Amino acid sequence: MKTFQYTYNYDPSLYQFILSSNILNKKKDEPKIFKELVAGYTCKEIGKKFHYHERTIQNRRKEIYKKTEKYMLK
């Protein structure tokens, strides 16, 4: 089974824009999770840090990726 590789590569100014705008859902802790993903942490590590199940972080990662995909450097 082939898995999708999520990579997060943003210009620093766009990264700050994403964090300061309403693109990410604060109720779901998406800005916090986004910061950790960009820093290179795994879903398992993020889950432990924020007391979520790894699968929850994986689902949030997918949502974050879809929301921010258009801002990434190609």
C-alpha cells in the first residue's frame, strides 16, 4: 500500500500569515499542530505532547495540509 508523504515547506512570511489568519481551526488546536509539523515532529510525538491519539493527529494533519497546500513553495 502506497502512503502519501506530507511535507510542509513555506516561505517564512507565508508561514506567519497562516498562523495569524483564520485558515486553521483554533478549537481543534490546528495552529499548534501545524507548528509542530513544520518543525518536523511525527504524529505520534505531537499526539503525546498535546494528549491526542496518534490517529487524531493524522486526521488533523490531512485537514491542515488541504487548507495550506496552496501556500507551499513548489
